[in-house]
Amino acid sequence: MSTKDWLEKDYYAVLEVAKDASAEQIKKSYRRLARALHPDKNPDNKSAEERFKQVAEAYDVLSSIEKRREYDEARALFSGSAFRRQSRHGGSDATFDLSDLFGTPGGRTTSGAAAGAAPGEFGDIFGAMFGQASRATPGPRRGGDIETEAKLDFSEAALGVTLPLRLRAPGVCETCHGSGAKPGTVPTTCGICHGSGFVSQNQGAFAFSEPCRQCQGTGTLISDPCPDCRGSGGVTKTRTLKVRIPAGVSDGQRIRIKGKGQPGQRGGPPGDLYVIAHVAQDQVFDRQGDNLVITVPLTFPEVALGTEIEVPTLNGSVTLRVPPGTPSGRTLRVRGKGINRSDGRVGDLLVTIDVAVPKKLSHEAREALQAYATVAPENPRTPQTGGAHHG
């Protein structure tokens, strides 16, 4: 089946549904028709067999969101008023014949990839007419992006750091300074496209532009290429960059360094460098978003009577007041001592109290605890009861 035949088929009519039919309606109609036209139910019926194939072909297109969208756009494009032209024998409009674009029985076909588009591939149709220019756009072209990795200590990721990165990636050829031409020579303007990078092709009633094959869409020709880069203007080399890692990056985060990627072509801007951060775990701190988390052991007298302790932060230590009666597992917050946020604010330090129970007791300590036990308040395991007591 040719591309012309494919576009001229009305798959909605084949499946007996409206053009705005839902996916469920299309599926339901397909199943109904497929059961009725199946070769097992219609042996030796060539007409039913051919109709069954058409239904399957239509469902293959309309059941796919992407194929259906392209099919609708293609039919609208080739049947719309934008593709009508004046008749040669009068002033009335005449519908544009698809054979003007895809070829005639006489053997005339369009130039370029449109004539060779595989049947049933909408993308090939549009790519043949419009897509080639995007693949070989003349003039300045942005350089590609580069991705690398960096290993960071916990504190480096939290506070930010400037570090050197060694990259092996394409860079500007220093011999020709990116021109691609041998030193002492310059690229010449292409005589086919006159430097535009495009040539016009007549396709039936229309004219389309496509990249110039002589200069590959660059608009220039290099007769004497640079011996180091062989005319490409770039070479792969190792370079060292000083990269600033901002404060507060997390493990796996991609950091964009603008303009440090591959060099642009024909005067285009360079690409970007993306650094993936791998943050090591810390022996003291954990991280919860922009908050630092730390567990601090305290003795029973400290939590029972209350105390003040020194707790570490990323920048020295701070004094934390522990209220009397603080239970084990309680988390106290020290505001503004966490991770720097991207909006300029800072997270908090979350301190979790862990009551340390001694494994060994001295004679004096044991006697003191036994004395405390005799005067201790209520037993914490005593059930709490309410209501009146009956004697």
C-alpha cells in the first residue's frame, strides 16, 4: 500500500465510528466488526477477508493515540483548503491531487525522502517535506551538553564547595579555532545554495526548501581542512574546570553549569555541563530535606532534672536547653542550624534525645538508685483508672 492510498483511506468509516469517537467506542466497534468478519466465520469469502484486513488496519492506527493524532493531522493537511489550487482551465477551485506530491501513474515522483517514505508511516511524510531542514539547519548551532559526576563529602554538599573537575569531551580545535579550515585558509561560500544552506525543490504544485547536499546545510565549503580536527572544528581533549557546587545539594541531584558543555558550531553558543552529585554519608548527621538530624545520648539525671548541653552543627556547636522530664525519643529543634535552602532560608537542626542506660553500676551508684526507688513517684506501669472508688 502506498502512502497516497494510506492517506486517502477513511479509517473512521471503515470502523463505522464518528471522527470524534472515544477510544472505548473505537474498541467496541472493532471487536464487533472483527467477530462478524473473521475468516473462521466466513470461509472462502474473499470479500469478508479483505474487509477484515481493512478493519484490523484501521484499528491499528486509531487505537494508538500518537498514530491517530498524526493520521488526523495528515488528512486535515492534505484535504484542507490550504491544499487547494486554481484549475488550469478556469477560475474555479480544484482539489489538490495527492499524486502531485507522491507520484503519478506516469512515473513522476517527488524528489527527496517523500518518494521513498515507507507506507503507513505518517512521520516519514512530514519528515520528508519539512523535517530535513531541522536536521541540518544552516548557521550557528548550539553545542551539545556534557554530563559528569562529582563525589562530595556531607559537609561539602551542605555548605557548598568549589572543586576541580577533569573532563574528557569535545572542545574547540585550537589549531583552526573552530573554523575547520587549515590555518591560513578560510571556508568558501557554497556555490549551490550561495551560503543559505538551503535549496528549493518543486514538488507538484508546491515548492519546498531542503538542506543543500553540497555543503550539508552549512552554507560553506572547506577545500583544505584542518589537519588536527579534519574539518570538524572540534577535537576531544581533557580539560580541568573549577566548578562551584552550591550549598544544599542532595545525593543524585543534577547541577547545571551554563556554557561549559561542548562548543557551538559555526559561531553558535556552547552547551551546558551537568554535574551529578554523589554525597557521602556522615558519621554524625543525617538529613531530612533541609533539616539536619542528630541523636544525642543523655543520662537519666540530665533528662529528669533538665540540663544544658553542647550539640554540634556544621559550623561549630550551639547550646541546647533540655527541659526537666524530657522523655527518651523526644526531638528538640534548633532553628536556623540546618541546610541552606535555595531560596536563601536555612533548615533546622533536629536533636533527638536518647537516654543512656549504664550497663555497669558502681556500689555508690547502685545504693543511690535503690534509695531513689524507695521515694520514686507512682509506678509508670500502674493502670490509670477513673471514676469513683467503692469501699
